[in-house]
Amino acid sequence: MSITIDFGAIGSVTDLRQGTRWTAEDLARATEHTAALLRPMVTPDRPHVVIGHGGTPMFFADLFGVWAAGGCAVCVNPGITAGEMSVIGNFLNPAAVLIGKEDGPVVPDGVPSLCSVRDKAIKKSLLGGAVRTLDDPALILFTSGTTGAPKGVVHSLRSLLARIGLNRVYMGDASLARSLCVLPTHFGHGLIGNCLTPLFAGGELLLWSGMAMKEMVDLGATLAEHDVTFMSSVPAFWPIALRLSTAPPRRCLQRVHIGSAPLSSALWKDVAHWAGTDSVVNMYGITETANWIAGASLADVPAEDGLIGTMWGGCAAVLSVDGTMRSRGEGEILVQTPSLMMGYHARPDLTEPVLRNGWYHTGDSGHIDGDGRIRLVGRRKSEINKAGVKVHPEEVDLLLERHPGVAEACCFSMPDPVSGEIVGVAVTLAAGETDGQPTPEIADLRDWCRARIKAECVPDRWYTVAEIPKTDRGKVNRDRVRDHCLRQGPG
Amino acid sequence: MDDLRMRARGLLADALELTPDELPDDASIETVDAWTSLGHMRLILGIEASMAMQLDAALVIEIGSLDDIVSVLQNAPGR
């Protein structure tokens, strides 16, 4: 048995940059082609297929093709380094990697690399494929650890379809008639919220991911030209867009979502003014919950920093510092939702602390009022939110400490007017020559990182320090390290 | 002119989180990987802060190289 996607109900995908439009029939044909390629390879013991490309109609055909073949799709950043791909290869032992084009990512040894456009399917492969149920793993998105110990969020088709169904209820299919995606398709926000939700609502999806500065000038005109009804983005997108593009010459947007990072009330209002609609919604979404789980619209409430509104299905609670769980009050935000992940792939050590008694512990601190409205005030976890991209400082520390010239490293968040936050790092250099190499310069360390980790995770500000300050218990407090570096100055 | 070039190099390096030495003389959006849209916006904010004025939207898009930044600084009002 395999899952059948009803292409009669699915929408179309247009690549604005290429000017190509794939109808539901085109998607169905390409999906079957990919599925036929994969069926001889995907087995219950080896279900994972890495998709190493994105932002095109072919990406969706490959995603649906993996599901049709009974596999579990693993969507990775197309800019993944060879080292990161090797780590993922060792972690998952995937059945295949779909590269999308000839010059796609480097594929680990022993793993077939497939290009759906290039490779021909064998007819008899239609007979193969793994058995799949709604509760088998269907999608893995890595949130960290691709340089060492991967942390892959696993969703079943049940959790994905639950999220998509709830999104449609709360958004309304009319607003999803024509959706623009400017986000990458390997993140939950872009993939599940901005793309799969409108596609499954039968809408037209317009892809324009990785928009360049020069293209952003045309945003308003493009929205009007294509009569776009819905778009989503991260907050960092908007100061640039508002600066460069005039508003759409006629009102077309029915709904705008902003999420993945804190949204200021001033920017929230500016976007509403530009877009010509009050339905600008500050969204709360987490990869572990298949993205959006709560939202606050200017159509319903005045703009307020940190306000992310009420739950979109499911319920929320707070865990106070004394360990008491309450439906109202202050503390760590806990959620229950039908779109909750199955867990982190092969990492019970990471899953157990965050999934307890049916509640997901978000790591975000906040307040729930008497009307069930959630306000976020901070976060307990140490991740750095760089323009919506989550960077895990521990991962970058560990990577840097593998460099022979680095004795110790500590990354921390720094405020930034454009990205919201950027990554700062304090490094203590190993004394004298190490492994016959002279003490590295900061530029050398930066280049070394760039070759091993995604560009957005490479620290932005570097500080060499004699010693990384510790608490009296010998622990690192990242805020204290940042303050120490700021007092000391760069270099 | 050398002073202006040094100032432009400093602004660009700050915006892209690089050291000035890491920028080639012909630094441009095409030749420097770190020159992303977010880095570009940081550069514009840096230029505007140093000139105490807001750049025109067309100019924001036209700036694409170290030479362009020098030219903007050179044409600053009151210079």
C-alpha cells in the first residue's frame, strides 16, 4: 500500500524566475516518474531519500514522488557542504539523494544520486516501493547538528496533513487562491506553511525564493500582476522590501504572514499599511509542530511586541519555575497539537526532554492571558535567531574546537538592526604552533568554517580572548561572554 | 580619495562582518560571497549613518561595488 496524493484537488506551481508553470497534471506525471525511479531502492529498512534541491516545481514532484514510493523525504539546504552531506549520509544511510540538477550537492559514497529530469525510470519499478501508513515517518527536517550529531525533526503524513488542514480552517481557502513563496523550501515555514498549505487547498503557488535585492524592487508590481492573495516571510524581509518596493498598485493581498523571528509592533503596522490589508498575522511556528500553531492578526488585535495570539488547534499551557503547569500565567510555553512531530530521528536523548506526557516543551518563555492569547517574552534555549534561521551555538562551538588552532570557542547572540540577531564568537587560540601550523588568523578560521558549515551558521563577529569567562561553577554563560567581548572590543 | 576609499572599505567590511583586509580592491556583489541582501541592507544603514541622510531607493539598488560606495561618499552633500 502506498499513499495516494489526489492531484485532482491539488493546485499548480509556477516558478516566477523561470517563467514555467506546472499544472496538477504536470506534477502528477513528474511525481510518478520520481516514484518509479525510487521504488526499486526504497525499502522499509532503507526508507530515507534526501532531496538536495528546492525552490522549483520539480522539488514538489520529487517530494510527492518519495511519498508515493513509500519513502521518507529528507529536505536539506541545497547549499549544504560536502562535509554536512557526509554526516547526514552516515546518520541516515539514505536509499538515494535527489539532486535536481547535474551540479547539485556532493553525494556520499555508496548512495545513488538521482536527477529526476535526467534519469529514466524502468517500467517494472512500478511494482516495488515500501509499504506506508499515515503514521510512518514521511518528512525529516534538520534543525541542527549537520556537522556532528544531527537533530532531525520527524513528521508523519498524519501530522503534516493535520497541520495543513488546520491552516486551511484558520486561513480560509479563498485567501490561498494565489500564494507567493519567497522562502526556502527546506524549512518548515516555507515548505509546510507557505507551499504545501496552498497547494493542498487547490491554489496556485508562485515560487520566488532567494529573492535578490534587484528583484525586490519589483515586489509590489509582481504581487499585483499575479493577483497574489497570500504571502509569508520572516521579519528581516520586510525592512528591505518596504524600502525598495512601492506598494502594490492595486489591493490584491488578502493575507500576509510574518514568522520565524520576533516581529516589532512598528514593523507589523508598516507592513499592513504597505500591503493594504489588516490581515497581517504575526505567526508562531516551530519545526517540531509542523510550523504555524498560533497567530495574531491586526484585523483582530492591536499590534504589540511579542503577541502571537491564540492557538490554531490544540492547546497551550505554561510551566512555571516551580514546576507547576497552568493554563494561564507565565512560564515556559508548552503545547499540544495534532501536528506534533514523532520525535527526533534516532535521538531519544533529545526527544525525551521535550516530549513529555503529550506536551511539547517549546523552550520559549511567555505569558498566556485569560483569553488564551500568548505573548512571548524570551526563550530558554540558547539558539540564535538570525533573520529567521535558527543557529545552535553549541554546534558551532564544537565545530570550531575541532580546529587545531582553537583551544575553546563560545558563540553567542548579538543584536542586529537588519537580521534581528547575528552570531558572535569568542575564541581562545591554542598556544604556539599546533600540528606544525602557525596560530590561525580570524580570516583563516572564518574560511575554515565556511567549508564545513552552512553560511548562515558561520559567526559574523569574532573576538579572540585570553580566556572564556566562566561562572563560579565553571560553566559558560553566553550572555556574560558576549558582554565580556563587547567590553574588550573586536579582534 | 585614499581616505574615502579606506572609509568605504571600513563600512563594507563592517556590514559584511569581514576584516577590511579580506576585501579585494575590486570587491563587488559578484566577487564577495558574504555580500548578501542582509549584508547589503546593513551596508546601506552604515552609509546612511555616516552621511546622516537617507539614500534614495534607486541608489540603494545601484550600489554594487567598493567603487560605488566611494562614489556615494564622494558625492555626499556638504563635502
